[in-house]
Amino acid sequence: MQKQRRLKIIAASLVLLSGMVFLGYAMLKKTSVRHFTPALLVADQGKVDDQLVQVDGLISEGSSEWDAANFKLTFAVRDRESAATVNVIYKDRLKPDNFVDGGSVFVEGRYDASENLIVATKLMTKCASKYEGAESAIPTDETSYISQ
Amino acid sequence: MTAEIGQAAIYLSVLSGLWAIGFLCVGLRTRNPNAVRSGRNAVIATFILISIATGALIYGFVTDDFSMRYVVEVSSAAQPLLYKVTALWGRMSGSLLFWLWLLTVAGAIVVWQNHRYNKQTGDTLAAYALIPIAIVQLFFIILVTGLIEGVYNPLARFPNGQVAPDGAGMNPLLQTPSMAFHPPTLYVGWISLTVPFAFAVGALASGRVGSDWILRSRRWTLFSWIVLTVGITLGGNWAYRELGWGGYWAWDPVENASFMPWLLGTAYLHSVMIQEKRSMFKLWNILLITLAFQFTLLGTFITRSGIISSVHAFAQSDIGGYFLGFILISTAGVVGLIIYRWKRLKSANRLESLLSRESAFVLNNWLFVGLTLIILWGTLWPIISEAINGQKASVPEAFFNQVVIIPGLLLLFLTGAGPIISWKKITTNNFRRMFMWPLVIGLVSGALTWGFLALKGNTSPIYSVLCVSAAVFVLVAIFAEFYRGARLRAKRQETSFLNGLGLLIQRNKRRYGGYIIHIGIVILYIGIMGSKGYFLLESDSLSLGESMKVGAFELTMKDSFEREYANYRRAGVIFDVAKNGKRIGTMEPARHFYYKAGQGEQDTIESAIRHFGVNDLYIALGELPRNIKGGDIVNVQVYHNPLISVVWIGVAVMVIGGIIAIAEKSQHSKET
């Protein structure tokens, strides 16, 4: 009797544990989004066509265009180390604060390889220097992200 | 001069910290009460020294001492006094000092709380608990001395007597009252968790692993839980009102870092009840509170190491490594103590049935810990995936939203089932008497919800239906508990039902305070279901005179405005709002443009929010042309957030319940 009860309790715990592990694993499989730099994304083009991706880079100088009438932001993300760029469209969402030429940007969205274009669903900017003081000679230790 | 005094105080506190640890250890080992007393006094001394250092930094802010590096980074001459003071925790090194100061306050309170008790009984548990507190303090003291790489002393001046003309100032986004109070509230909550953890370690060290350590730190645990609940909500509320994305929770790493200790603390608050009632789970409780404490440090590690980018993200620094090292070493220490005391940690009882209150508690704990681990897994996924696949990846909000649903609904069900299921083993009588009606009413409500949502054209209402069913089940179960108890009291005391209810709560604050928390949880769930599941979002580009529709609302942009304030300009538009064709008033969403010498303007979204009962209409504006005229286009984003106020109400009820529960005096049990 005692033994049977223990078995039952152990079985129930195992069911619960595997349920949790499965839930975590399955959802991860389903939702995990691969992360790229513009250079890596351009190099991997064929393999990631029509997939959700994240790209981390800089807002290419002079590339951004805000079309207020159509509520549409277009710009290019530039690689930090090479000349590779990826185009981005961000529609029907407010342009995030601190969106400036040369600033850090983080884009999440579906990648269209034929046009080298990401239709973004999420856009984050990072204000690296704006508040770090007029006395820029003074080094600071933190930056902050503003999400949209 | 003040800064130098503060620095000297920090250096001296290294000595007082070492003194406390050394004398407490030796004194307790050799049973020398004088040494123990000296160690306790050293804990007080650390508190005084760190208070001096903190005071010196605040003095620097208030007097605009721009020869101090930290003051220059987070303050400026024009900053209002409130934000000069809150600048204390504006950045890393200051927030570490603030954290340390709160820790020394906690240490001093523990000394004071146990002073008389120690005298009366010669008890040493609190003295043992002071050792881990002093060790954690010493870790933070070393960080703020500025002697190690990666962090600088917040009281340091610029080299060569440099003085900056003005400070950089705090980010305007952070200059709002709820941002002033959100971080310190979280800190207070995290630091309060150090005390029950310290008592657990003290219990292991002294060998008194009964329920004494739990009871004596119970108020700290509950206090921490209440404060964390408030702190997390303040953060969500701030995001909702200030950031302009219409939501209050986005599973950002920093949010997760504050949420995980809360989950573990909640698990712990439940599992200790089993140890008190049935002498089970001694080892588990120690592990759980250790884990909760370590997660408060892990949160700092995640947010400060820069390994994961986040909305809040504080840039890369070496400090993460120190935190990780401290987490590993202190965990190893606790594990060592557990092995040392292994024999005493055996449970006196075993689980007797899968359907019993004990099992409900176990399930509750499994779910809380499981949720924490899944959230941790998702939060750390960028690092894990890079280590496994060599490919960086991360999980979006959707991952978290989906994984929490099922465990979350199970937990909601337990909120009602736990309090009414019988100890040891459920009986048919118990089931019939306690479960029948709540289950029936819950299921009927679920069916009605299904019908209602189906009529509204909702094709996949399953989670809403389950949520409403469980919520109604819990409410009926708990109200029945109140009703039965109050009626009994009223009968016995021959008084009215309401008096009976008052007496009931007063006599057993812990239990009924807990039930009120459970009611708050139900309300919170309903709010989350409505606001996360049924919000509407419309975006449009409008010029003056044009209008747009969101649900039953029609908004017409009829005018614009611009006003000048001390350090910013407020510009926006005026909307006429009509519901179902009936005009009900105006709303004025805006943007604030802050001036910054030499850097132009920085603008922030100032959403307009209007409450309609428990639903909100929420308008945010995009970039604004100056002096908006006829043909100018303004980008508008409008949210209709149903039941959002219910979220805040739910949390308020939880906090009220927590305050009632904490009012119950802790008993000191005699057992070992």
C-alpha cells in the first residue's frame, strides 16, 4: 500500500515535470527567432527567406524615410563592421523615440530574401549618447534602450 | 570634503563588515556572549558608516557638486529636488550603494528585533542569521569601494580636480513619480528576502532546522512579497502611462528578473505552511528561499552584465561576473551546510494521498518553480542557444505569453481548491460539502462565457472560458469559506453576521488575509485576460478635422496646442471623443520636448488615457510637426484596453490581503 502510493506520487510528479519540460521545449521550438548581424543575414540569404529574424545593427545614415501619410517608416540597417545593409519597413506603428542616423537599432520581423527586406514587427532603438552629458569627454558606464 | 568623509566611511565599513563576520563566527563557536555582542555591534556600525556614505552622496546631489563623477552623470542643476535625490539609484554605482544601505538597514533591524529575545532566552539563531547578512553586505561594500575593476566608487571625484560645468541629468522618461518609486520599491523587496534566507542559513549553521527560523522571518518574507508586488506593478503602470505602447508587461529580461524572485517567494510562502503544520519539506523550504534570494542577485547579473539586451539594459560591465561568482560561492556554501545537516532535514511525515491539501501545496510549488525555470530558460535563451547551436537566437513575448497560460490556469484553480481541500486525504464528504457548488457554478459561468463570446464572433475562446470558470470557482469557494466562518462566529458570539465576519478575520489574520490575496489574484487574472486578450489597436494618419474609429469610439482631431513649461515644451492635439455616436468629451495626447543645451530636443510620448468604467481609451502620437496647421499629418495610435483597471484593482486587493496577513504576530515555537 505504502509502496503503491509512493509510486503514484512519483508517477504524478514525472507527468507534471515532463509536461513542463515539453511545454517549455515546444514553445521554444515554435517561437525562437534567430539573431543576425546584417552581414550574416545577407550571407545566409537563401536559408532564411520568409523566416522571422532579428537583426542588430546601426541605422544607415540618410536611409530613413518617414512617410506620415501612409504611417510607414523605411530605413536600412548597416552592419557594424562591414558594408552589408538590410532594408526595413515598419508600418502602422509609431516611430520609436531616439531613432537617429547612426544609432543602434534592433529589428524583428519577416525576411524577404529576394528584396533583402525585413517587414518589421518590432523595433527597438538604443540611446547611447544622448543623455551621456554635454561633457562627452567624461566616460559613462551605461546606456538605455527605449522600446516601441 | 563631504565626499571624502563618505569615501572614508565606505573603507571603514570593510573593517566593520569583517569584524561582524569574524566575531559572530568565533563568538558563536566558542559560546562567548561578549564576542557575539561585539559582532552585533559591528553590524550596527556598518549601518551607521554606510548611512554616512549615502548621506554624503545625497549631499553632493543637493548641493550640485559637479566635481563628483556620479553626480555629473545622473543629475543637473535644473533637475527638481525630488529627482536629484532619486538620482541616487539612477545608475549602477549609486544603485549598488543604495542597495547596500538598505541591506545595512535590514541588518540593523534584525539586531534590534532580536535584542530582547536574545537576552531572555539566550537564543542564538538571530546571531547566526547575522553572519550571512554581514557576508552579503561585505560583498556589496567591496563593490562600491571602487577598488575592483568595473565599478567605481559613487563618491569618487574626477581626477586632477576637474569640475564639470553642469551635470548630464537624468533621462526625462525617468522623471516621473512612479519611476522615482519603482526601483527602490523593488530593491526593498529583494533585500527583505535576504533576511529569511539568512535565517535559513542560520538554522542550518546552528542545527535548529525546525520551524523556528521560518516563523521568526515570516514577517520579512511577507513584507518582501507585498513590496515586490507593489514594485512590479508600479513598473508596469509606469510603462503603461509613459512608454506609449499601450501595454504594461512585455516579458523584458528586466521585468522577468523582478518577477522570478516574486514567483519563488510566493512558492515559499505556501510551502512553509506545510512545514509548520506537518513537519514536512524542511529541506525544500531551505532550498526554495535560497533560490529566491539567489534570483534577486541573478536579476542584477542578467541586467547589469550586458549579456542580454533589454529595454532597460544597463550597458556591459564586469560587474555581472562578480555577481555570478558570488551566487556560485554562496550557493556552494549553503549546499555544504545542507550536507552537514543532512540527517536533521528528514521529514517527519509523508504525503498520504495525491488528493490532499499537502499535495495541493506540492503542486503549487512545482508550478511556481516550473514557471520560474521556464521564464529563466526563455530569458537566457540568447546565451543558451549560442552555446548549443553557435547561433544567437531569442524568444519573443509570444513564447512567454503561451507558456504561462496552462500552468497559470492550474495555479488559478489551486487558488480556490487549495484552501478547501482537506488535509491528509480528500473525503467524499469534503468533496460534496466544499467543492460541489463552486464547481457547478464555475462550469455554468464558463458555459455562459462561451456562449457570450461565440455570439460576439470569437472563434477560439477556450482560454477565456477556462479562466472565467476557474475564477468563478475560486470566488465561490472562498466566499463560502468566509460565509461559513462568519456565520459560525456570529452564532457563537450572538452578534450580527458582519460583526462575525470582522471577528473571523481579526482572529485569524494570516488565513483570511491569505484568502483576500487569493481574491485579488482572481481579479488580477480577469484583468489580464481582458487587457491582454481583447485589446483593440488602430493606427491612422490624420490631419485636423479628420476622424478615426476604434470599436464603439469615434475620434475627431479638432485642434492642436503648444505650451511652454520650465524645462520642456508640451505639444499635442485635441480629440473630440464620441461613443456610439454620442459625444462624451475631449482627450489631449501630446509629446514633451525637453531642451538640452548643445543637443537639441529630446521628445517623449505623453499618451492621453481616459477611463470608461474599467476600460481605457488610450491615444499616443507619433512625430509632431511644429505649430500644426490644416494640412499637416499627425500619426495616431489608439488602443481600447478592456478591463485594464481591473488589473490595478486586483493588485490593490492582493496588497490589502497581504497587510492583513502580516498583522498577525509571529509566534516563536519552542521546538528545535
